[in-house]
Amino acid sequence: MTVLIVIPAVISVLALVSAFLFNRSVVAKARGTDRMKEVQGYIRSGAFTFMLEEARVMGITVLIIGAILWVLFYWEIAVAFLIGSILSMAAGFIGMNAATHANARTTHAARTSFKDALSVAFSGGSVMGLSVAGLALAGLVIVAVVFRKWYDPASLHIETRYLFGVKSLGVNFIRGALIVSAYSMGASLVALFDRVGGGIYTKAADMAADMVGKVEMHIPEDDPRNPATIADNVGDNVGDVGGLGADLLESFIGAIISVIVMALYIFVGRGNESIQGLIRQLGLTAGLNETTYWWVFIAPLMIVAGGLFSSLLAMLYIRFSKRQEGMQQVLMNATRLSAVITALTTFLFCWLSPLGWNILGEVILGLAAGIAIGFFSEYFTSTSYKPTRELARMDQDGPAVGVTEGMALGMISTFLPVVTIAAATVISYELGGLLGVAFTAMGMLSFVGMTVAVDTYGPIADNAGGIATMAELPPEVRERTDKLDSIGNTTAAIGKGFAIGSAAFAALGLIAAFMWSAIGTADKVVQPQLPIVGQIAAQFSPSGSPIMVGAYVIAGLMLGAMVPYVFSALLIRGVSRTSAILVEEIRRQFKENPKIMSGEAIADHKRCISITAHGGLHKMFLPAVIAVLTPIVFGLIFGRYALGGFLVGALLSAIQLAIFCGNSGGAMDNAKKYIEEGHFGGKNSEAHAAGVIGDTVGDPLKDTVGPSLDILIKLMSVIALVFASLFPIFPVFM
Amino acid sequence: MTVLIVIPAVISVLALVSAFLFNRSVVAKARGTDRMKEVQGYIRSGAFTFMLEEARVMGITVLIIGAILWVLFYWEIAVAFLIGSILSMAAGFIGMNAATHANARTTHAARTSFKDALSVAFSGGSVMGLSVAGLALAGLVIVAVVFRKWYDPASLHIETRYLFGVKSLGVNFIRGALIVSAYSMGASLVALFDRVGGGIYTKAADMAADMVGKVEMHIPEDDPRNPATIADNVGDNVGDVGGLGADLLESFIGAIISVIVMALYIFVGRGNESIQGLIRQLGLTAGLNETTYWWVFIAPLMIVAGGLFSSLLAMLYIRFSKRQEGMQQVLMNATRLSAVITALTTFLFCWLSPLGWNILGEVILGLAAGIAIGFFSEYFTSTSYKPTRELARMDQDGPAVGVTEGMALGMISTFLPVVTIAAATVISYELGGLLGVAFTAMGMLSFVGMTVAVDTYGPIADNAGGIATMAELPPEVRERTDKLDSIGNTTAAIGKGFAIGSAAFAALGLIAAFMWSAIGTADKVVQPQLPIVGQIAAQFSPSGSPIMVGAYVIAGLMLGAMVPYVFSALLIRGVSRTSAILVEEIRRQFKENPKIMSGEAIADHKRCISITAHGGLHKMFLPAVIAVLTPIVFGLIFGRYALGGFLVGALLSAIQLAIFCGNSGGAMDNAKKYIEEGHFGGKNSEAHAAGVIGDTVGDPLKDTVGPSLDILIKLMSVIALVFASLFPIFPVFM
């Protein structure tokens, strides 16, 4: 094992220590009045109750899958899987813990100073950002060091294991590749649960609170009389904080391990003449031998360590910035700063390594593509630009036109991001083949620490506003927290673009790794490989039979493209059904106890929290089962080529749907806000009523469906990667 | 040329003569009161004005493209293209002519007898059904006979033409294949204009009429005081009649010509050893030689002639049925009858031919899959089943929940149809390779005459109801026409399923034909071909460069999958923007002339008609340009392999979106109707208000976007097929 691994190890420890310090600095602040403490206590305990219950469900699932991995493969695989899932859960918990500490403290700070409030909120976000990136990197270092034997180039080989001693049930794999894949799979599985469960929770509570509170009872957002107010605020933490953290941790790991898996398979096959052509195409100046192998292996760890280090610098810049005004500029500067420093550290790595400069190009391409996609999201969803303003104008023609236009906006907004992703795919492929695509994905995610920090800062500020209203603080406090919230929006839009763009790239990397390993091990030698779709049907025998597999690939593409639709439908229904039950409960409370409305009695918040939690946990199961089982069942029946088609189909469909849902929902939300600012009649106008309906339609699309789709495609791909060796090459009945 | 061609020739003439007789029987009926004649006159002239204006736009476009085809290839190609487009326009005109004759006559018949009304309406539909299938078949026979030289097996070969005499700009093709492809392209292009232009027209008028009439002025549907009422009724004719006819004509031709094109390329390549393996796989008992070639060539013409004959029998069965009650049963029986007779005539063909029985299996598979997909559409959108009733129940929670649920319903409804399409793809492939897939598409469409007749019958009944209300006839007349409308719904739902299923299959057939010809002619010999996706990246050279094309295929898949979204967005916007202008106009008329509301003055219908027509013509242009130019530009820059990816991506995306849009819209429409029947509070309840909003959102999805997507994928595929030989093999800059 190369000594360079010390660098990512040190940086991950540094990040985790910094996270601890940031957390301590937050906890040291005062929490304000008793009422604030009380509200914060409710939110914290509600969030923890849900996350613990969710962890129980996940824990059981993880143990069962871990046991299956042990039986099928080796204990190392199961252990790596467990490490991945535990770290992912930990990331969610640490972030949520910090966020629920920071919320009331942000409110309290906002009573005296805007700048202090921002500092507390951003410190809370930083804890999450540093934990996500630090834990992911630390976990990878641990896996690499503990299982170093399986990465040693001298002993790297494709091994065969006969299941239950039956010779016809042999599976072929490179153990080191399987270990990192299982690690990634653990993180993905937990992320899906977190995103789907948390996403359903947060939107069901939000919808129900708005529907009864705003529409029926005409009381404002976060009014303490509304029994669902606390549940709504809990939702911000479990969905937007916990779910987001696990999500980006998973993307980050997926992007890194697809580089490692491909490197292992290319190295093992390097003796093959055709593979040598491929190696030249990777753009590695020194080719691939036992020395450069280590450089390729360590490259992703070094580059993301650089990204993590830059994120830390950017956070410190924000934390200790002396500026009182123009904090939005500070946030943007910090984001740019971390991107630039990441590029510089990558430059340093490429300069020191014998691998040449193509990797630098790929990483910079990833950073640039991510920022571009982020800007496009902002363009389509921000009230500063034409599309959302135009949508607000159309809201004047009523809710039907508003919703229809919102959908059209989301559909048309797929154009620029997809062109960017396609162009980046082609360019990175020219720079370094499929490995180049994986490096680009990794580049996009390398400064994930900063992205997560900014994205988490938003819900903390949101919660702080909720506490201000619930604790009946003077209106200027709420105004300050609202301003806090709004200045994070631009950077948060960029973060969303990153999430979608990187999901597409990471999934492409994982599918590529799947095809390498699935077809590569088929004949116990690594065969010359075709690029992805080529690989899917590269088999060709003029004599007859195998050509038939082509129809199965087409069937796989179609079925794969269908899965994201069914998955999305289940999520939407999860939200609306849970919300419907909650609406009944809120109405019942207002009806049975009129003193709640007059403020003489306290609403039963706990019951609302428990109903929402039950809904979230209950409705997250079927979508998760679909994500886990469809690739396995499909692969077992139809074989590896057809499964390749299935994954590509799912990827294509999910990219479009995720962009459509994210931007439709975002624009409808902001169009409503734009109207509330006084345009087209302002609050209580007809346009506003239409805007509120559009917002409610768009909310589950942007906060539940979109982000979950990002995970779905990566989880399905990594599951295919782990179980690849179990699947037949061709359909079983052929 | 085989003498058997006399059979399809005779049957197409028989169909056209029957259409003429049906039309005469309709025109012979009385039109009722003066007011009815007046209203019918407005509708007829409005529809003709729009269709003629549309024909002018199409005519210019068609002439330009025809000239380009002549310059690039030969005059035969341009002539075939013109024949295809003229026949497609003719089908639209004949159907619309019959429908606008039949509407008032149906109303008049409904004044005395329900049975007579049905007979008139269905005769009107039959004119359209027989014209569509008869013209398509006649056109194919003409093309085959006039250009018979280019189908003669003795002289069949791949030829090269040097463009402008420049040797490096050579194009390779089989001229006979290009002729039928151009014929199909002409039909597709006109169909797209008809569907998009008519679709925008009909929904813009519908939305605007409802928004001002029902919502603001509280006057009923089709009230003569509403200035947009006539435009709304014109829309039913230009969208649902004209658009539908051109659409199915185009599917029908596409499915037939993909069989012929593939047969030509396989035959030319039969000397190649690898192709012989493929020929065995086609399941043709006698293999492929100069005799069986003619049988394969004639097979699609014979089978659809059988389907057309069965449709005619089924129509006569309905026309002369003596039953007074249970007409829904009669319609269903007739549909089943025509399917069974089509299977029987195919059986007869297979029995007489030396080709074996696999073709029979493929045709029956097509019929069965079409009926199954139709049933699934019905299940998800009919008020007789749970999903739509459940949606109506959710409408009680307000418009946001209703729309969200409607979207979820549409998304989840993709499951069964896509599984059916995937399974049918695999089975037909096993039966006869890609040629088997094309035969299955053709089987699904073979009794298109009957499908079109039933689908056209609906808008005629709808129009008849409009005339009854506008001419202020007694309410029982309207009740009878409403009943007429509703009994066609079940069969119409099956028709919609056929449209989507057959579009997917026909596009698959066309893409397959594209890959055969694009890669086949690349080296001036037909190479052994891989199935579709395999073909896309079948090139493989261990030495380096060509492998890069893989990334372009992926980029093509992504960009292709994006096109249907952007296309759909433009259509939705076309509807909402046109509708918004119309809303202003209606409001203006009511405001400036209060006598319109009191019935003392007549509204200015003509202005509304001209605004809607202008919107439809204006907004149809950009989507059409996208459909025509994207495959050409993409192919010219990125080459044939990448274009294959682009087409597959578009197909995958369009199938899901079309099913989603169709079923979401259908269910939201029917949920509203279910509430109007008195469920969940009935008319004027909150659930009803939500249902109306859902219906308005769903209308453009189901009647404009869904059907246009069906054409989009076929048009793009057939354009690729025609221009294939112009494109480079690999990206130009590689």
C-alpha cells in the first residue's frame, strides 16, 4: 500500500475534528427564552424519534443483506457493506444533531445580530458538510488499509467461488473491487431510506399544515396553534438535513469507487493485447504498470482530500469573515474559492504523479459542468430570471394554467442540463475513456463538503424562522431569519444542480464499472471491452443464438426507463396519503377542542408527529424494495447484457424526470413567493391562490421525488455491480 | 412483380368505394332546423378554413423537402414522398368532411331515434376509417407497381450516388427501400402537422371556452352565448378527427414499410455467410430466395388487406345490426370480430405461402398486445374501475392533491403497458428477429380501419351534442347524444392503447430498418448485423479510435431522451398561450357587448375561430422543426451510430411520457365526470371544483401531447431512415 494514503487519512481526521469543533462552538451558544427551548426540544425529540425508528428499520434490512453477502461471498464483503451503511447513518445523525442544536441558537442570535445568526446557522451546516465528506473519506481509507491485501497489484486476480460447493453455481470477481462496491452499496441503501422516508415525512407534514392552517383556518405559517407546525419543522431536519447528507455522502462514495473498480479490472487485464489499446486511451502518460497502478488507485482519494481541504478553508473564510453586509457575496465567493482550490490541489497531484495531465482536465470539467448545471437550475427556478416571473404572470389565469405552465417549464428546462451532461460525457471520454467519465463525476463531487454545508444552512435558517414564530418573538427576528434563508438560495440552487449532474455521472461510472466486471469476468479473463452500450450487446456470433440477447437489451431499456416513473408515483402517493391522514387529525383537533384556535389550549403536536413518522416509515418500504430487488431479479432472469440495458434505461429516464421534477417544483414555489412579494396582485389575489396550489403540487416533486431519483439510479447500479457475478450472461431460458 | 398484388389493390378500391357509399348515405340524411344548419355551417367552414390554411403551410414545407430529396437522390424518391404527404392530407380532409356532414345529421336523427343517430354517427366514422386504411394501402400498391423495377430481386442492389459530382460526398442506398421510406416520411410529416396544429387548436379553444364560460360566467358547455363555442366544436373536428386520421395512417404505413425495407436489405445481403444465420432466425420455413422474397415483400400488403376487409365486414355488421339496445356490446363485438377475421385471413395467407407459421404468431401477438394495452388504458382511466374512482375521492382534498394524484396515477400506469411492450418485443424477436418485431407492429395496426371508425365516431357524437345545445333543441336530444358519446368510450380507450403500443413497435421497426440500412451500406456490402443497440456500437477496433464512438452513443441516448420533454413543453405552451389570448377576446366580447349574455346579440364566433387557428398554425411550427431537423443535424455531426442512440433514447422517453400523459389526462377528465354523476358531493361541490382544475391540466396532456409524441418518434426515425446514407459513420470531428 502506498504511503500517500496518509494524506487522505490525515485530512479526513482534520475534517472530523473541525466538525467536532464547529459543533462545540454551536452548542456553546445560548438557546434563548424558555418557550424557544421548549419548541427546540420538541423538534429535536421529534427528529430523533423518527431517525431512530428509521434506523431500526434500516438496521434490520442492512443486517439481512449483510448476511446474504456473507453467505454468497466472503466476510470482508459483508463488513465493508456494514461500514458503508453505518457511516451513512452516522452522517445523517451527526448533521441532524447539529442542525437541531443550531436552529434555536440561530433564532436567539437573530434577536441581536444578523451576522451572528448567519454564523451560527452556517456553523451548523458546516458540521454536516465536514462530517459527510470526512466520514466518507475516512471509511474509504479504512477499507483500503484494512483490506490492503486485496488491492496489492502482485496478488490482484479474478477469483472464482462455488456457491454451496456446487460447481455450476460459480461466481467470478476481483475481491478488492467487490469490497469497495459493497461499501458503496451500504451507503446508497441507507441514503435511499433516508431520502425517501425523510422526503415523505417532510412534505406530508408541510402539505397538511398548509392545507388546514393556511387554506382552511387562515392562520400563518408556523403558527403555534397549528397542531402540525412542529411536525413540519421536524420534517425540515429529517428530510432536508438528514436525507441530504446521506444522499451526497452516497454520491461522493459512488463516484470514487467507480474509479477504483475500473482501475482494478483494467490492471488485471493489462496483459491482453486489446486492453492495451484501451489503456492508451485513458490518457495516462506513463501507461499502467505496477507503480502507476498505485497512483491511479490513490488518485481519487488524493483529489477528494484536496476538495475536502478546500471546503474547510472556505468554511473558515465564511466563519471568520468580518463583513457585515453582502453575505450572499461571501457565500458565493467561498463556493468559488473551494472550487478553485480543489483545482489547484488536483494540479499539484497531477504534477507530482507520473499519470499526466488528463486527470486534471477531467476534474476541472466536472467542476465546470456542475457549476453550469447549477446555474441552469437557478435560471429556471429563481425569481430573478424570466421563466419563474413568467410563470407567476400565468398564475393570474388560474391554478390549472399555473400548474400546466409549471410542468412545461420543468420539461423545457431539461434541455441545457442534458446538453451539458452529454457534452461533458463526450469530452471526458475523449480525455480518458470510461475512467475519464468516472474522474469527471468525482471532480464534480470533490468539494461536496462545501455544497452540503450551504445546503444544510438553508433548513437551519428555515427552522430558526419557525421557532421565532412559534415562540412569538418580535417580527424583526423572523425578518432576519427569512433574510438568512433567502441569501442561501442561490448557492443552494447550485447545490441542487450538482446533485443531479453528479448523480448522472456517478451512475454512468457505476454502470461502466458493472459492464467491465460483469462481462470481464464472464470468461475468467478480462475481455476487450466496448464502451457501455457497446458492451451490452458486444457478443456476436454469426452462428445464431447469442444474437437474440439484443431483444432482451431493448426490453431491458424499456423496463428500466419505466422504473423511475413507478417509483416516483409511489413517492407522490406516499406523501399525499400520509398528508390526507394528517389533515383529518388536524381538523379533528381544531373541531374537538375550539380552545386551540383561541390560544387557550395547546394542540397535540405529538400525535401529528407520530402520524407523519408512521406514514414516512410505512411508505418508504415499497420504493426501497423496488430499488433493491428489480436489478437483482431482472439480472437473475435475463442476464448481464439485458441488465446493462435496464440500468441505462433507468438512468436516461431518471435524469429527465429528476430535472423536470426539481425545476417544476422549484419554479412553482418561487413563483408563489414572487407573487407574495406584491407582484400580480400580491397576497390574497387570485394569482396567489393559483400560486399556492402550484406550490403544493410542486413540493413533493422537488423535495421528495427529484432527490430520491438521484439515489435510485446509483443504488440500482451499485447493486448490479455487487451482484453481477451471480447473474447468468444470457437470459436463463435461452 | 407478383400477381398477388391484385388482392390488396382490389381491397383498397373496395374500401374506398365503401367509404364513398357510406359518405353518400350520410349526406342523404336531413340536417334538421335552420338553426342547426346554421351552426353546422359555421363548424364546417371553420374547420375547412383551418385545414386549408394548415394545408398551405404543409404544402410549402412538403414542396421544399421534396425538392431537397430530388436534388440529393432521384426524382422517384421525391415523388414517393409527395404521394405519401398528399394521401395523408387527403385522409384528414375526407374524414373531416364526413364528420362535419355527420354531426348535424346525427343531432337531427337523435330527435327521433337513438338507433338512427348511432347509425349516422358511426357511418361518418366509417368513412374516415375506410379512407385512412384504403388510401394508405392504395398508395403503397401504387408505389410498388409504379416503381416495380426497384423491387425486382434480379436487379436489387446497393447503389452509390455522388452528390454534385463530388466523389467524397457519395451516398449508398437501395433505391426501392428509399422510395417506400420517403413515402412513409411524407405521411408522417403531414400527420405531425395535423396532430400538433389540430391538438393545439382543439385544446386552446376548449380551455378558453371553459375558463370564461363555465368558471367566470357560469354558463353551461356549448352555450351559444359563449363566443368560443363554435371554435371548441371546430376543434373536435380538426384535432380529434383530422389529426387522428393522419396519425393512424402514418403508423399504419410506417409499420408496413419497415418490413419491406428490412426484407430488401436482408435479401441483398443473403450471399454473406453471417446474414444466413440471421435469415434462419427469421423463422421463414423456406429461407430467403428469389421466390420467397416476393412472398415476404407481399406479406404485409396481404395481411393489412385482410385487416381492412375485416374492418369493412365489422362496419357493415354495426350498420345493419337490428338491435335496439346494448349498442356498446355491438361495438365491442364488432371490434373483436374484426380482430378475429384479421387473424383468420393471416392464417389463410400463411397457409398458402411457403414462409411458415411464425408470421401468423407475430400478427396474433400484435393483435393481442394491442388489445391488452388498450384494456390497461381503460382500467386506469375509466370510472368503472378503482384508480379513477380513487382519484375522484382524492379530489375532495382540493385541486393540488387532485392534480398530484392524477400525475401519480399516470406514472404508475406505465407499468403494465411497458411490460406488455417489452414482452411482445422479446417474443416477436424470438419468433422472427427484427423482422418479427416489424410484423408484430403491423399486426397491431392491421385492422386500423375499425379503430379509426370507432375513434372518429366519438367526436361526431360530441359535436352532435354541441349542435343540440347551440340550436336549443329539447334536452332529451342532448341526453341521447351524450349516451351516444359514452358508449363509444370503452372502444375508444382500446383505440388509444393501440395508438401508443403500435407507435412504440412501429418506431422500433423503423429504427431497426435504419440500423440495417445505415450500417449495411456503410462499406457498400451488407455486413452481418447486430440487433439494434448492438448495431449502434458494433464497431470495435482494438487499435483505438472507433471505440470512442461509444461515448457519442451515450450522449445520443441522453439527448434523444430529452427531445420528447422539450417537444411536449412547447406543445403545452402552445395550448396555454393560445388559450390565454382567446380568453382575453372572450372576456372583451362579454364586456363590450352585454347583450351577448342576455341573448339579444350574437357573439362574434368568427374572431374566436380565427384567433385559435392563428395560434394553432403559429405554434405548430417550432415543434415540427424540432422533429424534422434534430435527427438530421445530429446525424450529420455525430454520425450514424450516435444517431441510433439518439433515436432509441427518444423512443424510450416518448413511450413513458405518452402513456403518462394519456392516462393522467384521461383519468382526471373522467374523475371529474364521475363527480358530476353525483359522487363525493356532485356538481358545484369542492371536489368538483378540484376535478375541473384537474381536467383542465390533463386536457392538453391527453389530447395534444400524448398523441403528438406517438408521431414524433416515428417521424424522427423515418427521417433518419431516409437521410441515413448522407450521414458519416462516425462523428465528423473524429
